[in-house]
Amino acid sequence: MFGSVATLVVIGLFGMWEDTMKTISMIFVCTVIAIVVGIPIGIGMSRSDRFERVVNPVLDVMQTMPSFVYMIPVVMLLE
């Protein structure tokens, strides 16, 4: 409890309150969208083998994308 309050006070003292609230709101909205989209897709995949065969390659590609995002700054530095 004390750590959370201290962190919020430090954020306020550094003048980053608005940026922090924007970030938290974006994370909240993205989480809600992921749940609303992900649960029906998961249910559909569990009930249909054909749907699972279609969605699994898409999920595999999505799983490898974050590691490529980290490579962008390296490519920019080497350019």
C-alpha cells in the first residue's frame, strides 16, 4: 500500500500524471478489447477443428512479432 502511494506521489512530483493516466487508459481499453475478441475466438477454436486450423497459424505469427519489433532500433542504428 505504501509503495503504491509513494509511486503515485513521485509520478505527480515529476509532472507525469497526465501521461501516466493516458497510458493506463490505453492499457485498460486494449485489455478489454483483447478479452472481448479473444474469448469468442477461443470458444470457437475449441468447438471447431477447421476454425482452429485457420486461427493457429495467425496466432503463431502474432507470437513471433514482438521479437521483431525489438530489432527495429538495431536496424536503425546500423543504417
